[in-house]
Amino acid sequence: MLNAWTCWLPRWQSALMPPSPSAQPPDCRWLDGALQRAGLAALLQAPPGMTLLAPTDDALQAAGLRPGQDAPEALQRWLLGHLTLASPRQDGLLPLLDGSLLRRAEQGAGWRDAEGRPVRLLGGLRQRGNLRVQLIDRPLLAPRLSLWQRVAADPALARLADALERCGLHELLGCAGPFTVFAPTGAGLDRAAARLGLGGDAWWRDVDALRALLLNHIVPGRWTSSELPWPGRLRTLGDAALTLDAFGRLRSGDLGLPLAPGSDQPCRNGLLHRLPEALLPLTD
């Protein structure tokens, strides 16, 4: 009997002992001081609806970040890249206040940041005054690549990159913007030539016609798929009307094109969407 009590006692004692420091729930003790330093403490009294995606203390330490020591202007920019009016538990896209975007991961739970790295939500929503706080497992990265760099780095868009460079539009997509680009596949560009009755060689030699077509794939502003005016129209940089229907399709000739998987890619100077075909003028 004594041996049985001796074996059971350590388990009984451990159930009453407080958890070790390593077992403490994650927290963001840095937050209040950072809001004060950035001049954003008023968010705690703002009308409800704002959510801060807050990296845990451990996540900041692992990344070597100390927000409380940053200059106020830099800290403001960093915090705006973690604030959203959308719901991280419900919405499919999370536009952040600095203009960047989180997308739901294609497989599994969680999100992807501007550089495609996974972001995991930790626990439920907390309240700091009127500010909702959602803990995440690491700090978010602002987009590093421009639209042109994003296109040029993607093998699936090599044909488009060649066309943009041939027409001199790669420099436009490297400037400040913001722009939204509807990027057709290489096969879609080749099929556009056939739909216009042009041979492949003639198509690539006619730089003016190619430039005019590509300008109608670029619109000013940063338009996520959820913010596009369905149904409605947008004016392109080619001074044409891009028509969007009520079924989530872009009109191209006699076709209706849905956005392809991999759309809503945030870039430093805008947003990239993908299309299976090129956009052609509407047919009567």
C-alpha cells in the first residue's frame, strides 16, 4: 500500500503545482507600450471593429524585433501592417491598413502573408479596450516585390514578362503605383493573337498593338477580388472600360473570365490577379 501511495503522490502534487513558465499561455505584453509610443493609443477607445494581429512576445523575440524601441513613425507603419477591419476568423481576405493583404492558405488552416509565408492564429480574440486583438505566431512582412518583380520571378508568367519588357511597360510596373494587374497566362496571350486573327510572329512584332492590349490589363488603385465592383466597370490605363459582371467574371470579347487561383497577390506597389485568358475588347 505504501508503495502505491508513493507512486501516486508525485502525480497528485504536480496537479496542484502552478504551471512552469514555459507552459504559460502566449501573450503580447509589448502592445500597450507600442501603441502609446506610436501615438495610436486612441485605437483602444475607437468604435469597435478594428482587429490587431499581434505577434506574441516569444515570436517578436525570435524575430529579433523590439517594437517599443522603434522610432514612432516606423512603429506606426509597422502597426498599420498588422491592423485590419476584416474578421480574421470569417473573411477570406484580410486587407491590412498599410495596403498589404493576407490570403487564406490554399491547403490547411491559416493564412499567407505578402511573401507567401504561413501565418497561424493563436487562441481566440481578446479585447484591449475597444480594440480586438488576435495573437499570431510571427510578425507580418510587408510586400517586398514590385508588380514587375513579381511577374518576372514567376515562371508561369514568363510570356507576359517578355511582352511587358518588349513594350517598355515593365518600368511602369516598377514605379510607386498603386496598380492592379490582371495577368494572363502565356497560353492565354498566344490564344489572344489567334482570336484577333494575327499570327504569333506578327503579334510580337506589332509592339504598339501589344502595348495597347497590355495596358487594358492594368487599372489604377489596389483592387482585391472582394472589392472589385461586381457588377460594374473600371477604367484601364489603356483608356478602355473593363466590364465586370454580377457572376464574378471579367468580360473579354464574347467570354466571361473568372479570376484564376493565385489571385490577390499583394505587391509593394499594388495587387496581382491571374486570368486564364487575355482581355480583349467586347464583341457586340
